[in-house]
Amino acid sequence: MLPSQPQCALLSTQVSQLLELLGQEPSLRQQDTTAIETSLKKAISPKFEIVFAGAFSAGKSMLINALLERELLYSAEGHATGTECHIEYAEPNQERVILAYLSEREIQEQVMALCQPLGLNVLENSHILQSETIEMLQKGCRGIIEAEGGPSKSERAKQAQALLLLLQGYKDNQNRLHPVNNATFSMEQLNFSNLIEAASYARRGSNSAVLKRLEYYCYHPLLQDGNILVDLPGIDAPVKRDAELNVRKIQDPETSAVVCVLKPASAGDMSQEETELLDRIRLNPGIRDRVFYVFNRIDETWYNAQLRQRLDNLIQTQFRDGSRVYKTSGLLGFYGSQIKKTSSRDRFGLDSIFAESVKGLGGEEDTPQFVSEFNNYCANSRKLTRTQFKVSVNGYETPNENYVRILGDWGESLIEQLIADSGIEEFRSAITRYLTEEKRPQLFANLADDLQSLCINLQKTFLTQYRELASQPREVEAMKAQELARLNQELQEIGAHFRQHIETEVNEIVTNAIASLRKTFGS
Amino acid sequence: MLPSQPQCALLSTQVSQLLELLGQEPSLRQQDTTAIETSLKKAISPKFEIVFAGAFSAGKSMLINALLERELLYSAEGHATGTECHIEYAEPNQERVILAYLSEREIQEQVMALCQPLGLNVLENSHILQSETIEMLQKGCRGIIEAEGGPSKSERAKQAQALLLLLQGYKDNQNRLHPVNNATFSMEQLNFSNLIEAASYARRGSNSAVLKRLEYYCYHPLLQDGNILVDLPGIDAPVKRDAELNVRKIQDPETSAVVCVLKPASAGDMSQEETELLDRIRLNPGIRDRVFYVFNRIDETWYNAQLRQRLDNLIQTQFRDGSRVYKTSGLLGFYGSQIKKTSSRDRFGLDSIFAESVKGLGGEEDTPQFVSEFNNYCANSRKLTRTQFKVSVNGYETPNENYVRILGDWGESLIEQLIADSGIEEFRSAITRYLTEEKRPQLFANLADDLQSLCINLQKTFLTQYRELASQPREVEAMKAQELARLNQELQEIGAHFRQHIETEVNEIVTNAIASLRKTFGS
């Protein structure tokens, strides 16, 4: 999994030696070495965190599902992911999920912070989470919501609703919380039999309110070599603590790359939150140019020429280098990959994947969102105009009937076309190529860049010392010669080691990467 | 146009007399009469301002177009209306538009306000709008936009872009601006030959930046009796001055009714701006319960069962009385009414109404947004499943080909069905009924309510005075009797007049309204 670890240790020692040499020279001691330290940390770190950032309705979770070709994070349109999610590598038979809860102290702080603007009086910190106080506060919240006319009728009502969920979450999960630490539990400890059950528990408002983090450990080649995908609540999340989490994570030196999931494909321009996000990314030296721009919901531009022109214009003028710009539809890509496994026997997923969402009221079947989008793709996207697919969507059939008939007629090759048009595969290959071929060489190149000026300065200093010694009276000749030889050799050794190391490292990684790519893509 | 004006004058005199009586009584002089004055002003005002408020992309302008069945305000998705628009009544042959510009002083203030956070130094207020300073500032803005990587790449770039537009607008329109007043110009003075030309001038960013207000005078029955529709920039407008205009207008005592154009039909829930809007409306005593809630873009719920359930739930729990809740698609309603006038000769509008938007790049025709939505309606909305319309949308034809073929086959009756499903007619009849039948009686009822407590207090005081006089020694008997008779008669007269007036008023308006309704709807 991490073949380069022994070399990493060597590299770390060598850079430390260089920094030590620097520390021994009074004239150089003042030099700022934080950039080098950051680069070194990134280059030798076994982990590489890729943060998915964007608006709460930009479809980040669906994009991650599409990338990994499985439904990992629950993502329903309009329902924000409230909790930070980490997705790390696991061997196929060791998949698991771990839930990390807020500490009682953190919950207490949040309760206090919500009570104050609501004018709910709490006498003493330490008694907030006693059951009488909780009941009193719940009553107060319900009163506020009633008076405002509903839980989302005003900002005040929304705050009261958030407090209500937090208190309910505390009551429901009290036995799992620790006074000051973030208690963690495995899926098994909480009696969930699979990932879906755990996700469904975690997305319930009251549970989500007291969960700090979800950690999924999944088998997927993309996650090898320490890659971690991080899904955050949206940058425009309605709850303040969630929105702040984004800012913190973007500023975190642990963050190594960012996938910006942007909405202009549906909104026509970038929102204030989105421009602020781009500003913040630029300020984190740990990220550098490791930013992927994904314009998700690209399907909306198929049906709206104005949107399409506006997006093209935005990309041309403001994302000029264009090298890491992708246009995707996470929804079409993800469900496309899922329905490949279905057939007419389960009505291409209506009776399996979508069984829950077709359950309508009053006996009539509902249309899953994907089915609507699929039919619209077939009828109106212009993607099929010049293909072999001669598809008709009939207004006198229900959307589900159209869907089953069309897939019955055109089957897998139409699904392949849909997936290709979703742009997901292009994005997946690009990010895979980056993570397997480019990532480590680039991290070492960054370190080498940062080290260069340090080495030049050291060389200059030693040269000056040499000249000074050379100009001193002859009697100390022997001593001088010895000292000089020592310094010279030390410097040369480190330089040679370092150069050789970088070479080996880069070669080995490229070789590994190509081998692993071959394995992954079966070529 | 205003048949009740003479009575209004009488009413005003009578209420003034009552207030005068009140002023003569030392014990009552302190009573707060602002509510009565506001109610009186509303009841006798020749104008009734209906403000359309909502997010900038909620489709307010399109809804107004649909209401009036004509393209008045330019509304392109994603392009915000930047300027306040007033739409008032005109006789059919007297339609016109008037453009009101910012004063030079107002522009200067805005320039100052934008320069400061951008760090652009301006030495003295009075010299800002000199051409060298303007050039210097324009250069500064361009530099900032270049450095940020594009005009919408960051908040700083957006501010610089706003300043650039304002300066350009000042230069382009300099000869039309007044130092301290808001200069106004008619369409003819500006050499526009029709409303569309004027609207197209006004929506250009630089012109929009220096325009304070657009006043349209149009013939439409809805606008009779002093009704004025006011379209504002969105509550979430990107430029601060535009967002503030919304707040000011909602708090303005001149505002008599509000049409809240809300987005949950597409967004799933109410945004912070929307809940704040509802809060603000409640605080304006001039609006009372004269609020219409319009969930626009309802068509999005046809294609997404989750959105539909969420909206139904929102309406059931938080708009419980439900009496003034409407679900509309302004786009389908408006263009539906427009294409009724077209035929296969102009390809149902593709060669007339949509001639501009089908002009694609590279020889291929673009699809107008309405055509995409129309086809989706036909294929996927389930609205046609149980009708006589047997429509197919074919993936091997272009959207425009499908559109022309379907309308050729099913023609006007399908358009009627589309318009009915758009919910626009229902909303139009409701608002027309309100404005012609309910508005004035309700305004008078409000006044009567507010006057009631005043009359009761006056009566009490006079009764006390009577008792005091009655208990005084007999020698002044004659004088007392005379004084009492006078007071009594005065009070009775005013009471009788007032009651009679309200009756006549209400009767007359109801009769007029019914007659006008008959005329409007041809029954």
C-alpha cells in the first residue's frame, strides 16, 4: 500500500540534516523554513486528503458516489450533508464505517450558542444537559416555532429547530457520548448490518446534529496510496457550524488537494460563496495548484442554450488554462453505473435500486428523479440526434413506462452512451491519473524547488567560510585544510544522496503507478 | 379610472372632523391616531402599489410578463433585473415608458462607496467624476480584475466590475444626468421606437448601473383603479444597493400589497433571504394581510417527486390558511399565451418570437428554453397521460423539430392545456378578483375598524360631559340644554354620514367590479 515508506524516512533524515547545517550557521539561522517543512511533510506523509468543497446543493456527495461507483453517502437533492465524511482505503474484506460523536462539552457549547440569540435563559453551564433543563428548552423551542408559524418560516424558527434537533440528538445518543473526547463507534457496535443502514442513521437530523465525523473504509483503487476523500457540508450550509467547517478545512495544512464542485452550470454564474472559496484555496500553501474544478449538473446546459453559453464564456475567460476543468453530471453518471447491473426483470432498477422512491401515495407510482432525467436526456438533450438510438418518449405513457420500454429496446449500449455523456469517466480517469502517476513526483518536485534556495545559500556560506580561512595566516594551514575538507565532503555527500534519492523515488513511483494503472484498467 | 374620488374627498373631510373633535377634548388628545391616518391614506389613495419581491432568479419579471400577457420586462434566467420597475395604467393609445436616472451626487456617493474597499484612492469628492479621475479609476478596476483572474473570480473582482460598469454608465449617459435631481426622459426623447428597444437599452449593465427607475405606462385591465406593479431586483441581488432597495420598499408605507415570489418549488426549502422577507412583510402595518404567496417554477416539481413532497409539506405546515397560495410556471404561462398567436407558418414562434434565441453558432439552430420546457412537459410531466393528446418526443429529431411537429398535430388545444397547467390563469383571476372586488371594501373595512375605538371613546367622553352638565345647578339649564343638543347632533350627523358613506362606497365598488369583471372576462 505504501511502498515508498522506508525511502520517505531516509528523505526526512536528509532534509533534517540540511536544516541542521542551516541551524549551525549563525548567518543563515534566520531563514524561514516553514515552506520546506510543509513540502517535506506532504512528500513523506502516508495520507493525502482530497477535500470536496462546494455549495450544499452542487451535488458533492453524488459526485463521490459516481467516482466510486457505489452509494456511499446518502445524497438527496436539497438535503444537505450535515456531517464531515472521510472515505479511506480498506482491503475488500475489511470494509467498515466508524462514527465519531461530538463531546458533551462541544454539545454544551453549541446549546449555549443557540440559546443566546433565541433569548432562552440558561442559568449555569454545567446544568444545561440535565433532563429538566432539556425539557424546558425543548418547550421553549416548540413555542418559538409555533409562534413563527413553522420550522422554516423565519431565521428565528430555523435556529429553534436546530436547537431542538441538537437536544433530541443528545437525548437519543446520550449513552454514546464522552464528557470531553470525541467517542467513536464501529458499525457493529451500533448494530448496523451494512453501510446503507449506517448512512441512513447518520443522516437523520437529530443524529447528524451530534455526529462530528463519519469515517468510511472502502475498497477502491482510487483510495490506495493513502488517498482520502473528504465530503463537507456545503459552503452555504444553513447551520453556521457546518459552514465554518468548510472554511477550517480549506485552511487546514492537512488538506492536500481540493475538488471544487461548482454550480454555474445550473445557476449561470458563480455565487459569492463560490468566489470566496476560490479565494481561500489560493491562500493555503498546502494546496498549491492541486485544484480540480468540476462544473456539475452539466445536463442543465443541454436544455438551456443561454446557460450553456454563459458557462462556456465563464470557463474561457476565467479558467483559461483549462487543464483541470471538468463538466459532469454526478446523478446520470452514478445511476448509469448502477443500472448496468439491472435488467428487464427488475424493470431496470425500478423494483430494486429505486424501490423506495417509486412508492407513491394513492396507489400511483412515483417517478424517481433519475428516470425523469433519463427520459429528458433521451427526448431533449440532442445527444442522441445523430446516433443509432431511435428513441421516442411518449406523453401518453408514464415516465416509468417510457423508461422500461426504452431500456428494453436499447439496453446496455444506450447506458454506455449516457455514462459517456455524463463526463464522469473522464473526471475519474483524470483524478486517477493524477493520484497514481503525478501526485508523488509533483510533491517531490515541490520539495526540491523549496530546497534549492536553501542549498544555494548553504553553498554560498561555505564558500565564504572557505575564502576567509584561505586568507588567514599560514600557521594554522593544517587545521584549515582538514576543516575545509570535512565541510566540503559533508556538503557533497548530502547533495549526492539527495539527488540520488529523488531520482530513485520518482522512477520507482512512476513504475509502480504505471503498473497499478495497468492493473486497474486491465490493459 | 377613479370613479370614487369625490366620495374619497368627502370621507377624508369626515374623518378629519372626527379627529378634530378628538383634538378638542383634552382627555382624548393623547390618543395615537397614526393607525387611522395610515388606513385613511390607503382607503382614499388613488394609487395601490403591489410589490413583487423574491430572489433574483425566482422569475419575478417573467411572472409579471405572464400576468400582463406581454413581454414588458426583459427577463433572462440568471440575469438579474438591476433597476426598480413601475408598471402603471395607460389608455391603449397612450402607452409609454419613462426612464429616471440617478443624480450625479448619487453616482458620486456610489463611486466613493465602491472605491474604499477596493483601496482605490480618491482625493476629493468633488473631482471624482472628472474624466482624468474616471480614467484612472477604470485603469485601477481593470488591473484588479486582471489580477484576480476574471470579473467574477472573486468578491474583489466583482466589486471592481460593478465600479467599472458604473463609471462606463456615467460616461455614456453624462448628458442626461442632473447634479442633484433624478432626471427623467421619455422613450421618444431617447429615440426608442418601442418598449422592447427601451428595455434592451435599460438592461445593459452600464446603463442599468445609472438608472434609478423605469416607469412603464401600459394598457391592461389589471392596472386600472390605480394599481401599480413594482418589480424589484432580487432580495439576494449581488450588488448591495439593489438588495437594500428591496428592504426599503418592503418597509415603505406606500407599499400596499406584496406578491412573494418564492423558490422552494426548485430549491426544496426557503432560503434565509426568503424567511427574512416574510419577517419584514409582517412588520409593515401598511401591508396587513395583503400578501400573495407564489411558488413559481412549479414545473420542477413535476419531474421530481421529492421536491413535490417537500413543497406540499411546506405549504401544509407553514402556509396553513392557504387562501393566497399559488403554484405557477411564469415561463410556460407567458410563452403559452404568446404562441397562441403563432402558426406553422412561423414554426410556432421559432421564426418570430424566438428568432433571436434560435440563432446558434456554427449553423446549427439553438433550442429556446421554452421549447425544451415544452418538450419536457409533453414527454415527462405526466400531465398528458390521461388526456386526448397522444404526443411523442423523439430523440432522433432536434428539440425544435419535435416542437413544430407536436404543435402542428395538436395545436391550440394543447397550448390551452399547457396554460391551464402553468397555474398562471388561476393566479391572474385571483389577483384580478382581489384588485377589483375586494381591495377597496377591505381598505374601508380596515378604516372602519380603526375608527371604531375612536368613536367609542368620543361617545364615552360626551356622555360623561352630559352627566357632568346634568349634575350642575339648575340656573344654567337653558345653556346646558342647548350645548348638549349641539354636541349630540354633531356626533349623530357624523355617525350617520359615515355609515351611509361606507355603504354607498362598498355597494358602488362591488357593482363596478362585477361589471368590470364581466367586461374583462366577456361573460
